[in-house]
Amino acid sequence: MSDVLYRIIDANFNRCREALRGMEEYCRFLLDDKSLSGQAKQMRHRLCEAIGRLDTASLLCARDVVGDVGRGLSVEGQLSRATLADSFTAAAKRAGEALRVLAETTQTQNAEVAAVCEQLRFGVYDLEKAVFLAAFKRDKLEQIRLYVLINVDAETCDADALGLAQKCIAGGADALQLRAKGVCDKRFLALAEAFVRLCKTNGAVGIINDRTDIARLADADGVHLGQDELPLQAARKLLKRPMLFGGSTHSTDELQDAIAAGFDYVGVGPAFASLTKPGLKTAGLQYVQQAVKRLAGTGIKPIAIGGIDPENLPTILETGIQAVAVSAAVCAEPQTACRQLKKILTRP
């Protein structure tokens, strides 16, 4: 019976170790996430250390590769992987299953080893969730180069706001933020729902300004929180699905606070005098450049904002920024202006 037990432990140890390596490589090379990659690596080393407390010689001697009846067994679609994300998910499932078997079988040999395997099983579940959220964020953020702010007030016709959004998307806008100041909640929600549908239908990222509750109800891709809005950690508690969180920063102190809070992207500026917010002090290009350098390696995307137009965009791109947000610059001829801005942004 001991040979059978050792074969089960050995097979599931190998299965789990290989799966954890696959998860680690996904985090390392695709997500470029040092923390998540480190978590997978640490779990793999903990597993090896734990199994190393058993009789490793007996484990190896019990291995029977040639005589294993499960070696050639397969089911339809077993190795079907359309994307690297599919490969990660499959690896996470294998790791969890193998750890459950290890937790139960090693219990007969060493209770401490079994406890480690059980801890690692829950660690795999937690890592799978963290990676899913990181991949969602990465896919959305990589898409954004041109971010357009759509401003609505009590006097603005909803159809005009949606028409402006449609023209901006047609011109190449990657993300749009709906700002609705002085609008009642009932109208805001209805407009937000239509706005989000428009963005999703046309492949743009749809962001709601300030209101996490409206963003959640409208199924938006994200919410942008101002300095006086809900704290990020409080806003996250309202969510039931992945969502981007953006913030505004106008100084190095505010930038440091945004990094500590863990925003997914931050607006940095105003780079130039802003017609939308004339009372806000200009932060200038030096601050934008500082923000780009400070955010490198944090996973937080900087988006320059404030007075940006086709004439000054080449200058701001010299700071190293790769994404910009505009509002007034696209009001007159939205489709034409967006097309011009996007052409400059994507110029080799």
C-alpha cells in the first residue's frame, strides 16, 4: 500500500510543481508583475520544501512512468488553449486539484506537510483571483492612448452627449469619461447606461466620473475619483466585478498618495492652462515628466491632462507620457480632432 501512496503523492507533487511554474511564467512574462510572479515562485518553493520532508527516495522509487495506466488517457479538449490566459487558468485548476490530493494523502505520513499543502491550496485560489484582476487591468490600460472627457450638465441634451461620444470614438478615442455635474441621479444613471453600452459596442473603455455607485449599476469599465470623492478602498468595497479606478493628481504629494492608495491610472497635470478648469493652477510639463518617472514599474498608468491640443501634444510626448486626456480640444470638431490627436499619439 505504501508504494501506491507514494505514487499518488509523487504524481500530484509533479503536477502541482509544473502548474505553479506555468502560473509563475504567466505572471512574469505576460503580466510583467514582479509581486504576483514572486507569489507563485514562493508557493512552488514552499511545496518543494514540504514534500522534501517525506521519504523522497521512496517517492522516486515508487514512480512508474511506463506502467502508469493514466499516461495515455485524455479527454476531448484537454489540451485546447486559445490564449495564454487559458493556459494560466488550466494551470491554476491543476495546482488546486493536486494540492487537495496532497493535503489528504500526506496526512497519513506527516501532518505538518499536509497542513502546508492545504495552505498552499488556498494560496492558489487567491493568486488566481489576483491574476484575473491584474489581467483585466492590463488589457484595459494598454488600450488607452486617447482619453476623452464628456461633460454634461443640466442644460446638456443627453442625445448630444452621446452623439459627441460616438464621434470621438469614430475619431479614434480609446477611452471616454462621462462627467455629469448638477444632474439628478435618475437621469445620470440612465445616461450612464446608454453611455456604457455605446462604449462597449464600439470597443472603447467607458469610465464614470466620481460616482462608484453609478459606475457599478451601469456596468462601466471604471470610475474616476477626484480628490474630494470616496477614498479608493471604500469605493472598492462597492464592486462586484473588476473595474478600473482612476484618480487626479496635481502635485508630487498627491501623486505619492495615489501610489499608496493603489490607483490603476492617474491623471497628471494640468500640463497647460485648462479651459475646462480655469481656476486650477498649472502643474506644467516638469510635473508630468516627474510623474512618468515616478510611476515607472508601479503598474499605475499616467495620463497627462490639462489644455492639451494637437499643437502642443508633440511637446508633451517628449516627457515620456504615452496617454493623454482631452476635453475642450475636441468640442468643435470631435471626430476630426480625435483623429488628429490619435495620429500624433501613434506616430512611430
